[in-house]
Amino acid sequence: VGSSSIRLWTNLAQDFPKLPVVNRGFGGSQIADAVNFADRIIIPYRPRQVLLYSGSNDIAAGKDPELVFGDFVAFVKKINKALPDTEIAVISVNPSKSRWKDDGKVRRLNALTAEYCRAHRMTFINNYPLMLGADGLPNNDLFRADGLHMNPKGYAIWRQAIEPHLKRG
């Protein structure tokens, strides 16, 4: 579940052929949207695991990382209350050329989320460093021309990073 980076992962089912996957990404979404729509887009499916990628749009909208983190905690609490046996894994917010001016906020949000995941025995999948080039800037080879959304090379990196953390059977 998450923003357009999830929605645009059109070969998600092919990337994880041995798992039943349901893509619940929607463009422009923020974490609060995942909280608000969880009763419609997540909970009825009773998943074994939820992977969340969201937060970039929140930061781009001017929200402070601490506020976005609060929405993340609300998401976790909502899923845990409705689906206590469902695991939650969080994909770090990517660095991106088009939103590089907000990189400090992205790093802060990722740090807050990673610490929460450690403290609550949740999975934090840190793709952030994998999306950088040797120069420490977003690797343009992994993104579409808009400098925000990933191309197949970017999704291949995500697939490799995420795969070991997926719950089986």
C-alpha cells in the first residue's frame, strides 16, 4: 500500500510470483490516506503482511517529518488493532532528484520510522542508500524522466531488497 511508486509497480505480481499480492497504491497519497482508507483497501483482504511505501508526498506537501511519523504510527495502530496477526514492513522513502531540496526531511522521516520499527520489532527496508549514485545523489539511471518515479531498474533494486523480508505461507 502507498503512493504512486506502489501504483506504478505494474509487474508486482510477476516480481513475486509465489505470493498473492494486491497492489493498493494510489497516486498522490499520503500516509493519512492509508489510515483513512485502510478499512476499504487493506483490512477486508486480511493480509498476512502489509508493505507500506508512503511519506514522500507528505514531505513534498510541506509536512514536518514528525507529523508524517505521527501518521505512520496511526497507520500501524490501525492495522494492528484490526489485524493483530498481520505483519507490517515499511519501505524507506526514496531520495529523488525532483524532491532533493527536501532530502533532510526525508532522512529524518526515515530515521524516525527505522527507530520505531526497531523498537516494535517491525521490518524497515532501507532502500534509500541503494537509490543513490557514487556521487551521493539520486541515481538517475533508476528513475523516469520526472526524477521522482522509478523505472524498471529502480523496481529491480526494490524487488531484491524487499524479497528477503516477505512473509511466506
